[in-house]
Amino acid sequence: MNEVILIILAYMLGSIPTSLIISKTQFNIDIRDYGSGNAGATNTFRVLGSRWGSIVMVLDMLKGLLAVKLALLLPFYVDNEFARTNFQIGLGLAAVLGHIFPLWAEFRGGKGVATLFGLIIAISPWTALSCGGVFLLVLYLTRFVSLSSILASLAFPVFILVIFNVDNNAYRIFAIAVALLVILTHQKNIGRLFSGSESKVPIFKNRDRRKARRIS
């Protein structure tokens, strides 16, 4: 029964619409009416700029991280690492579900990538650091947050199953599910990437200007 209560709390935590709160309080707009119509960090980067996009990304990551830490409220999971990891995955997924279908925002949320990343940081920091490195490298090279998220999510099961060889079947299945979930929620982005119509986020502009000057 306590586990059910914590899972509900994790979902409610994930439902906090950070991008919507910021867009309404700081700009008096609904972020879902602009850009891709998505209430996530990527669209915030696109519509409100890198500063607010970064803030939303960090806050969405915290939702996943804090949801996972709810497991420590139950003494049984404090000293049982295997059971704790499995329960933390459930709590994190509840938060991700809340982010995608937020109770506080008419069930119209984001794609859950940042919240998923917060979950991974809490459970497996080294894996999170590795996936974060993939994300930042692709973002630096392309300025496509969607492509960065997709490739980082595909790298996740590779790190879990091959490189770190995590001995937890639930976590291994979770890693594969994460990659599939991110691909599923980014279908429109994938279509725009192939058609060349995907928007780049407004970061690394100085680098691009220097490159343009060299070419000219």
C-alpha cells in the first residue's frame, strides 16, 4: 500500500508542468501554442531561448531524480539494493508518465526525456554521465535536441547491456524500453529530421558565425 502511495506521488511530481509555468509566468503565453506544440525542454529552447530551455531541462530532470528518491522513505528499500533499484525504476517511470500526461496541464505534456535522464542520474550516475556525453556531443555538432535525445537514448541500452554489463534484468529491460519509448515519442521529430525541416536550438551561435566567416 505504501508503494502505491509513493508511485502516485511520483506521478504527481512528474505532472508539474515546468515549461508551462515558466511560459505563463514569464511571458504570459502557453508554450504549447508555439513551436512544436510540445510542453518540454526542447520546445522551450526553441521558443523561449537557451536560458529558459536550460532551466526547464534542469527542473524536469529534478522531477525524475526526486521521484526515484521517494523509495528511501520506506525502510525496506534502504538496505535492499536490488529491490530498491526495481522500485526506483517504477517510481521514475511514474514521473515520466506524469510528465508526458500531466494531471495539472490537461494531460498535454512533454516527451519525458529530461525526466528520464533524472531517473538515470539517481540510479546509475556513471551511465547517466556517459549518455549525457553522447547528448552534448551530438548537440554541439548538430544543434538538434531531438537527434541528441534519440542517440543518447539508443546509447543507454548499449551502456547497460554491453559496456557496464549491469546484472539486473529489470534494469536491462528498462534500458531497452527507454530507447523504444524515446523513438516512439519522437516520431514527428524523426520525420522532420529526414525532411530537413527540424528546427535547431539557439545555442552555439558564435561557433556557427565563426564557421560561416571561414567559409565565406
